[in-house]
Amino acid sequence: MGGHYEAARTAAVAIGNRLGAHDALAVLGSGWTDAARALAPVEREIPITDLPGFPAPAVAGHGVTALTLALGDTRVLALTGRAHPYEGHDVHTVVHGVRAAVLSGCRRVVLTNAAGSLDPERRPGSPVIIRDHLNLSGLNPMTGPAPPEDLPARFVDLSELYDPRLRSAVAERVAGVGEGVYAGLLGGSYETPAEITMLRRWGADLVGMSTVLEAIAARHLGAEVFGASLVTNMAAGLSADVLDHEDVLATGREATDRLVDLLRAALTT
Ligand code: HPA
């Protein structure tokens, strides 16, 4: 009964013991880890597999770590990677880190990712604030055994999932950053052009394979949720030109300063 939550509680205690207390969690997607390290001094850092219930990173040698950033008065727990359902992980394993962090005291959860752009005007290198999402993964962290009695019940209200106050405060602090709707798919492959056409009609601006499940799990436990994407490519069928790797790397490097600004705003507003 409620075994996933018990596992998250155990991990929450381990986070406290190994890294101390934190105000906020940042989950760093592709392209975001360098920005987080540039943001503030790393106080402590441990392999994520030192914490109970976290799966070993999928790519050998790609050490995923849990680290503490001292951002002024704000102590940030940052995870430099995440588990995805397309790797074969159960939905509860995918949200384990978010649940553990919130149960350990993180009141705010900042979720970041790399995404394809469905908006022809929004090019690779652009950071985008997630306004809302389409959970098209076929999964939901609120399935399975009911949450324990001392935690909120399922059927959590998602009408303001991505905190409106935080979104507008961050948009004010980071020049030129826009908002978009993120479609979260199961993934394992990129999309077909027909799927991208469908997603555009459904109101998506961004497409990726993460974030939506973590956002739901964080909101369920009462955290303030903020999400942001870094556009790394135009979605399937939107770009006539062959993607130039050097151009993408250059846009990534140019974006780092803005990612740092965005993270700082999202974590300290
Ligand atoms: N599709 C899905 N996931 C992605 C993409 C994409 O185009 N780019 C980065 N993650």
C-alpha cells in the first residue's frame, strides 16, 4: 500500500542526511547542466545512485549527480539527469526524485528539458517558459495504489499546474523569453511530420519526452511548479535545411547566459 510514497520518503531522509535541507529542486535536462553549474557554487555533490530508489543512469559514464547549489539564501537541490519512461522505467520511478525532493522540503520544483519547436518563428537556442502541457505519454503518476492518507488524494486539479505568478515574474526578469505549450510524448523515437501537424492543431508549441509526469507528481504534493524548455531543433517536417551540428552547438553556447538568467529567476523569484 503506497509503496512508491514510502520509497520516496526513504529517499527524502537520505537527501537530508547526505546533502542537507533545500528550498527548491531543479531537474536539469539536456543543455541545462552547464548553466546550473555556472549559476552558483556547488556545495556538495553525490552520485544519484547513492540515494535509494534512483535507477542507474542509462548511458554508462554519464554520471548523473545530485548536487547542492548555494544561490544566495536559496539552497537548491539539482539533479543532473532524469529517468524516462522510454528507457523502460515505471512511471513511479520516473517521478521518484521529484517526490523525494518535495517530501524532503523543496517547496518549488523547476523542471527543464530540451525540446523540438513547432513554432517556425522560434529557433534552436531559444529558452521557452512552459505555460501548460499536453500529457500524451499514456502514463500518469497518479495511477497505481492510492496515496497514503496523510498525503493529498489523487484527482489533483491541474488547471494552474505551471504557477502563473512564477511564470509572469520570470518572464519579466528574462528579456525576450516567450511561453509555450509543451507536448510530452512517450518517445523512444522522434515524431513523424504528420504527428507534428496533429500536435500543432492541438495547440502544442514544443515537443519532448519528459517533464509532464514530474510536473503532475510535484503539484500533487503541493510544490510550486515551473517548467522551461531549451529549443534544440525544429520539430519533424518544419525545417527544410539539414541541421548543421556546428550551428546547433553555437546556438547552445549562445543560449547558456540566458539559461543561467532563467534558472536564477525561476529559483529566486
Ligand atoms: N521531439 C521529441 N523530443 C525532443 C525533440 C523533438 O523534436 N527535441 C528534443 N527532444
